[in-house]
Amino acid sequence: MIKVNDLEFSYTKNPYMKDLSFEVNDGEIFGFLGPSGAGKSTLQKILTGVLSNYKGSVVVNNTEVKQAKANFYENIGVDFEFPSLYEKLTALENLKFFASLYSRTQDISKLIESVGLQFDANKKVMDYSKGMKSRLNFIKALLHNPQIIFLDEPTSGLDPTNAKIIKDIILQEKAKGKTIILTTHNMYDATELCDRVAFIVDGKIRIIDTPRNLIMSRKKAIIEYSYFDNDKELTSKIALNETGSDNTLRKAISNNQITSIHSSEPSLNDIFIEVTGRTLE
Ligand SMILES: Nc1ncnc2c1ncn2[C@@H]1O[C@H](COP(=O)(O)OP(=O)(O)OP(=O)(O)O)[C@@H](O)[C@H]1O
Ligand SMILES: [Mg+2]
């Protein structure tokens, strides 16, 4: 669906992105995960044809992006980092206008309802809250039922309920066979949603793998447990794959002395630090 080969790009005379190569498969949710300023939005702008003065090859939906014509966007939906909406128009008027740019569109009222904006559809966007704008911008990307969806921080600034609604829609789109590119610095979103993630720092991709492989194949998961021994509560920890050889744990279990057990896998942020030396937070 997406094939990037030896991509090179810079905003200035100094090289920024260099030798970037990766592929995104049909039907997968692929994440760009990295801290602020890593180059996530830049990469998304290159993939969607906003920045076309790149070197190397960027093929999206069988089209070299810098040569893309207007019909390229019939199959591509983009939710930019900053909402791009007409403030003086209502939400409904905005969606109707953007819908008129495409040859086919989805049922607009259903889309509005899917993100809980049905009672605010006739409100001007200038009177929308940040989260409302963000939800409207998100459905704008889905208007024409595109095959490839680019989402730049789609849950940023949303409360947990609305973030969940957006994440559920993303998963529904995947279930319909769509390919989704998701930009985020939120490790929880990346772990929950992405089939594969690319760690990106300073314009470079440092590793690409599934969240599970990244988490399980690197740092060890740990068990922390507390137990009573001679009326004193003690705590101890052991690697999850070494519990069988922990005699204290075995004894505490067989004597019913355990008071709590927690297992803690490393988070994607722990792995990010290990791989890149930088933190996501
Ligand atoms: N139009 C521009 N001109 C010059 N430099 C830019 C421009 N846009 C972005 N940059 C620089 O490119 C780098 C990457 O920016 P980008 O917006 O891609 O980061 P990001 O990973 O999306 O960060 P965030 O998580 O904060 O959105 C930054 O150093 C930024 O200052
Ligand atoms: Mg960004």
C-alpha cells in the first residue's frame, strides 16, 4: 500500500531525513511513534503530498506522491495535526463543502453521530471546543470513505470517553480493510491500536516491529509480590520467566502467605528509551 525507499528530505540546507525506507502493508494500522519534533508530522506530510520536494521514492497506492494528481486524494483521507476547518461555517456546512470536493461520500449525518456531534451540527465551528473541532476534523478525513487514512495525533486533547470513541472508529475502519497510518507520541494508543510501530527520532526511523514483539523481546517482565513472614510484610521481585526457581515465592504460595502479586511488563516508553536513548514524555 505504501512503499518508501531512500527518502531524503530537509526544510533547510542541512539534511534532516535521510535513507528512510519502510513499507506499510494493506489493511494494517501502522504507527509513527516519537517525541515532539521527531518528524512524525513531516513524514505524514510527505506521504500525503503536502511536502513534495523530497528525494528518493514514496509510493502510496501505486502513485509516486510527488507526481500525484488531484484524483490521488479520492482514496486518501487525512486528519492533519491542526484542524483545517472553516470557522464561520457550521460543522454540517463544513462537511457538505468538503464532501462536494469528492466524487463519492458517506452518509454525513451518520458520521456526525458516530463522534457524538449530532446536537452541535448546526453550530459554527468558531463556537466549537478544541475536542469538538478535533472530532469534526477526524470525521472529515473519513468523508469519502478512503482506502488509506492518515491520522496525525487523532486523540490528542480528547477526554477518555471521546478518545475511546475515536479509537473504536479507527478499529472499525481497519476491520473494513482500510490501511491506517497513525502518528502519535502516546505509547498507550500505539500499543492498543497499531499492528506495527516505527520509532522515530530526529527524522530517523530507529526500529519497526509489532508493539508486542518490542515489549516482550527486550526487557524482562517482572513479578512483584508481598507476603507475610513472622508477622512482618515483606516484598520481593523476580523476572516472570524465573518464578519457578524463586524458593521464597514458592514457600509463600504454599503457606498462603502471599498478600499481593503484580506483574509489570516494560512499557513501550521503556523500550523506546532503550532503543533510542530518548523518552516519549
Ligand atoms: N515548515 C517548517 N519549516 C522548517 N522546519 C520545520 C517546519 N515544520 C517542521 N519543522 C521542523 O521539523 C522538525 C520535525 O517537526 P514535526 O512537526 O514533523 O515533528 P512532530 O514529530 O510531528 O512533533 P509533535 O509531536 O510536536 O507534533 C522540528 O524540528 C520542526 O521544527
Ligand atoms: Mg506533529
